[in-house]
Amino acid sequence: MTDAPLFSYRVKVDDIPEKGLVVDVEVPEAGRQAIAKAFGLVEVAQLKAAVTFKRKGKEASATGMLDAKVTQTCVVSLDPFDETVHEPVDVQFAPDAPALDDETAPLDAPDPIINGEIEWGGLMVEFLALALDPYPRKPGAEFQFEAQGEAEHPFAALKKWTKE
């Protein structure tokens, strides 16, 4: 991946003890503003993750929970509304994993360890992106359709052509 992540937090694999490493990461305001702008959100009020990193040889894993509070725009009413995200995290990492932009990589391939480090901040942002509804709807918002009169209907003129 050539683009810099919207938020960066790196974990050195060599710093993960055998018993595991518990990490609580919270994205600061500047990072949350950048994420909100990139995803077209009104606001990201909170984005944090509590994860346990474990290492086995040169490979590693992360399990835990991502929590976020965001304000989105309803696709029906265009009103802003708040949403809470609770997303479980379970990721495998390997030093020989294919690059993130490698289109030939299998979908279940582990995420890469690059130069002995895991880019955890970028993954937090990806987990948030995947958890968000691409068509957010404020609770209770419904589409309102107005019925058109027969004369206003775009195909009303064709009715004359039908056989009786």
C-alpha cells in the first residue's frame, strides 16, 4: 500500500511478549477529523480499539474490539444522526504476507508485517470503514412517494394504444 494511513499506530512484533500484549489505542481529534472527511461523515466523535497482540515465531495475531461513535447523514432525510459501532477484531499477520494492493493475494491471506512492524492504526480505520453502512438511514426515516395522477403519469399516452 503506497498511501499513508489516515491514522498510524505501529506495533513492533519483537516487542510482543510470549504471554501477549494488551493495547488500548484511541485516535486523537486530528485523526478523527481526517477520517470523517475521507469517509464523508459529519463527525467521528470517538474511535478506539482494545486488542491483545500475540506472537508465535515471526507471525502475530490481534483480537479484541473496535468501538466508534460517528455522526452520519441519512440517505432518506439528509438529517445527521449518531451511530455507535462495536466491531470485533481478529487479524493474523505474517512477514511474508502479500502486499495489501496485490490483487492476486487470497482473501484469507494474513496482513503483512513490514520491517518487523504491524500498522495497527491503518487497520483500525479499515475496520471502521467496513463496519459503516454505505447507505445510512436514520431510525424511523422512510421514503415518501407521491402518487401521480393518471394524466401526469409518463406512460399515460400509451394507454390509448392498448386494445380493448
